[in-house]
Amino acid sequence: MNASNTSHSPSQPMQPQPGPRPVPAPALPLEMWGATDKGRAREGNEDAIYPHSGSETFPFKPGPAHLAQKGQLLIVADGVGGAQGGREASHWAIRVAVERYYDLPGPDLGADLRAVIETANGSLYQYLQSTGTREAGSTMAAAVIHGSTLYVANVGDSRVYLIRNGQINQLTRDHTLTQRKIEQGLIRPEQAEMDSDRNVLTRSMGAGPSVQVDLFPTTQLAPGDVVLLCSDGLTDMLEDAEIARLAGSNSPKRAAQRLIAAANKRGGFDNISVIVARTGGKTAPARGGLLGNIRKMSRQQKTILLVGAVLAPIMLCAMLALGWALYDRGRTTPTSTPAPAATVEALPTETTETTAPAAAPSTAPDQPTDTVPPGAATSTPSRPPHPPPRGDRRPLPIRRCRP
């Protein structure tokens, strides 16, 4: 049992309350995927799941009428008692539970769920007694999704979680000696991982002719909710926060694959089984906005976000400076190019001298008379000097942006 997984109080089972089943809310689209893996340390797989995507482990398949009346049943069972005995126990328990559940008429689905687990326990006990298998048994975590209502029950330490808006909540209660110590105040939740009794079951299926089944209060699902069932092979390897991140941010198939891969990467000391069911429809907005999403990120994701925020303005300033330099260079003429003004000055109209006829003596008495000798030449006044060629203009300094 992972210490972080016991930091919150799991739901408390409810007492039987006979009565008609309330009218369910409109059904939400449901996408699900179930997968199981033997892990890296075990020779065989003692876990069993229903439904098992991509496998015909259990031939019974409820039809549309069964699903409309009874909802979708989800089960994870973890066999105990050795490779052969544990595998037979978990498969036997699930097969009986699935077939009997869809045979019951209802109308209380929670009561039906509890009843079929009790029936499966009695059937498993008789089977183990008849075969002489004394030390085998199984856990069972079961859920039913009908309309938008979730029913949950369990025996043992396989779990059911609800993941909503990135937050994960354990809906079941572990039946282990360590959990009992926590409830009695003998140890703190953070000490559970190191407790030597964390894998000692206080309740399991097949150990006796009857078993106490915990049935929990119903939960109304919202669009985007994720219901996760798993064996302790997952929760012993991964923290709650990591389970929520992998299961809540991927499709059910991808989530199941990544959860199993992550548990194996941490050691895979036990069989690993997961069922991921996601409700469809428009997801309710997550609380906390952008700040809330940042808080949910891992340390590595926050580091990448910070580096990106620092580099983005630096790269923007560099691109602006480069663009300005290219633009200014295109406007500037190189100094080695001959100035166009020299060519204009060399035109004949600029430098041609003309011979003027002799000026007649002025008859105005008050104005002096300038006498020009015959044959003398006069020069046409030249244009004023041109401004410096554009090639002589210094470019403006490049503007530098501070990051």
C-alpha cells in the first residue's frame, strides 16, 4: 500500500437501505478500456478483469437491453494463494458475479451489486473446498455505471477511484491490517508504505462461506469524469497524483497502457490491472483557471514552462533586430558607387559657353554703362552645389532590445 494513497480518507460503506432505485439522470456517453499485465517479477498473472478489452476472457456479453436496464459492470479481482490457485480464484469470482448480476431484475442496482459479490464468494468457497485448494482467494473491486450514477462495492485492497478536474479520490476502503492500524490510530497514514502488514488482507473472497461486502454511497458523474478500477500492483508502484495525471489526460486505452508501463518502469513487482472508464459530453471547466493548471503540473513541466517564458522574449527581440538591420541595409547605397551628381554636372547644358553680341550703349542717364569689348565671352551661371550623395550618409544605429 502506498503511503501517499492513504493520505485521504476513503469513502465509508453504507448500510443496506431497501427501497426502489431512484430514476437515473440521462445517460452519459461512456468510453472504457481494460488491460492487465503480469508485471516484471511474477511468473504468471493472478489478476482478472471485466471487461477485458481485446480479449475474450469471459464469453458472456450483455446485450443492449441488459445494459439499458442494469448499466455497465466493471470488476477487478486480484487472486491470492499462488499462481495457479490465485488465477483460478479471481477468474471464478468474476465469472459468477458478471453472469448473476445481469440475471437479477433489480430494481436497486446497489443491492444487486452487493448480492452478486456475496453470491460469487459463496460459489468460490465451495469450488476451493471441492478442489482441496485451501489457501487461495481473491479480492474484488466492482462498479456499475448506469445513466450518470456510479455504484461502488469492494472486498480486499483492489480500489475504485474517481478522477474529476485533475483531482483523484479513492471511493473504496482497503481491507488490510495496515488500514486497520491507521483507523485505530496506531500508525499515521504516511507510515503505511513501510508497515510490514500492508499486504495482509483482513477480508477476502473464498476464505469462508460468507463475506462482508462494503457498498458505498452512489456518486453522480459529470461529463469528463474518469472512473478507475485497479489492483494493488498499480497503487503500490505509483503515487495518487501520477495516477490522476496519466489516467485523466489520455484516452482510456492510452491511459491504461501508460499506467501499466509506468508501474513496470518502477519495478512491476506484482500483477498490474486497470480499467479506465471516461464519461463523454462537454467537460466542466476546471477550477483555478490557468494558475490552477500550473499548480497541477509536475516539476519537469514547470521547468520547461519557465525556460520557454524566458527564451521567448529574447528570441523575439533578436528577430526584430535582424529584421531592422536587413531593412536599413536595403535603403543604404554603398559609398564606392559613383555619385549621380557628377554625371549631371558633365552635361553640355551645364558647362557650354555662349558668345554674346556687343551690348548697345545704355541711354538711361542715371544707370552706369558697362562696356563689353567686342568678341568677349560670358559664362552661363552654374547650378548651386548638389547635396552630398546618399552613399555618404551614415546609417542609423541598430536598436537593441533588452530581454
